Amino acid sequence: MTTLQEANELGRRERFLAVVSTSRADGTIQSSLVNAGVLPHPVTGQPVLGFVTYGPAKLRNLRARPQITATFRSGWEWASVEGRAELVGPDDPEGGFDAERLRLLLRDVFTAAGGTHDDWDEFDRAMATERRAAVLIAPTRVYSN
């Protein structure tokens, strides 16, 4: 069994790129590429895998069916993190997350996934304009080859 931190270290080798897969209403799988990283959950402090998204298909799928799998790979090594997605964003308000707390959470998730920015004010504006959400995954299963 692989740990969440081991999966994150594998992700670090490839700029935290992960393929995330969600389930569509018809039972087929929708996958996309994101930058994801481990950070403390903003409420519980427990380690979670997080990424920032604005993809309407991904968010629609996760609102209806929150199960998600994220897979990191580097060469022929890979590690998958399965869990239930928690969405925190302007269209998915989580208790206690006002605009300021959401702004800071989006920054935290972005930096945990290896992101940097030269102009954080511009970053904040883009996140708000695009109505981006944080996706937090509390792992129920982590495994690898």
C-alpha cells in the first residue's frame, strides 16, 4: 500500500501532473489532466489531495457523484488516490468559506500543487472571474505499481 505522501512525491517528479477521473451520469468515465498536491484540509487539518478547477463537466460530475480517482505517474511508476471530492468554490460554498477564505484556499491548493505566480492579485482576479473551485480529496485508498 502506498501512502498519500509517497503519491505526492511521485507527482513532484512530473510537476504534480495528475489525471483525474470522474463518473458521468451514463456511467462512463471523464478524465482530465490537472496539477494536484497534498495539503492540510482547511477545516480538519487532515492531509488531502487538492486541485483547482473550473471545468464544468468535472464539477457537474463531482456534484452528482463525488467519487474521484487521481493518478500521478513518472516514467513507468504510478500511484492512484481514490476518495470522495469535497468542492469549495463560489458555486459550491462550504460552511465558513467567505470570499476571503476561499481566495486564500485557492492559493494554498495552487501552491501545494507546485504552482507559483508573479502577481497574486492577478491570480486572485482570474480565480474569481473564472469561478474556480478547490477540489479536496480525503483519500479512502492509495495504491501504486
